[in-house]
Amino acid sequence: MYAKKRRPLFNVRLFCMKGVIQHLGTVESVSEEHVVVRVLQSSACGSCAAAGLCRSNESKEKLIDVYGSYPELQVGQQVMVEGKVRQGLKAVVYAYFIPLVLMAITLFVVMYLTGNDSLSAFVSLFSVALYYTGLYLMRNRLSEKFSFKITNFKN
């Protein structure tokens, strides 16, 4: 009678929530062009009450460059660093998905053309190395796309 509505496998709206990732951090240095903020990045179990007893407590300190002029900030001040979820997803695609697809396509094409396993493996790994080298050389252009901003600070 009625067509059953199909549910999507992944509900992106649940993942995105506000579309913003926020981290509380401490200002490390301030210049005219950018601010360096130290952020404590912890895993989900890092904030658990039993984290001191457990050996899987993972937390890392990250330094984030925030480009822009923030003359009112001072070293040691607590600030909120904000980035978009879309930027994080785009970074995952650039860092993991594209190299994986590139390696698989290169492996199968070279294997089809030559029939040589070792050559196929070498060429596919070399193509991924070239891709990451290209990303490294384009880091300044990519830093414009992947930018953070500072919000919620008090003088």
C-alpha cells in the first residue's frame, strides 16, 4: 500500500550538530599577523573519572596558529578556538581518502598494464608519496582554507 521510506545509513546532521568545533586554549604568543594557541586535545576517555587508574588515558597538547589581528590578547589568556566541522571532514578527505583511492587505482592500473606485483606496489606507494609531497608544497594555500578563529575571550 504505502511505500516504506528508506532511512539513510549515516545521519550527517547528528554528527555536525552546530557545525562548529570548539576548543578551550591558552595564548602562547601574539604577533601582528597571527596568534599561537596551546590546546589540550584529549580522547573521549581522557576526561573520565577513572582515567587516572586506566592506562588508556590519551591527551596531547597541540599548537594552533590562528591568523588575523588580535591586539587585545595577551600571553597566558584563556580563549576559545573555533573551526568548522566541514573543515575537519575536508581534511580527512585530503589526508586519508584521496591517498587511499590514488594508491588503489595506481596499483590496479599498473598491475593490469605490466603484470608485475613488485612494480605495481612500488609505483602505487610512490604515487602516494608524490601526493603528500604536493600537499606539503601547497601547505600555505591550504592553510587559508583550513583556518581557525578566536571567539569568547575577555580582556
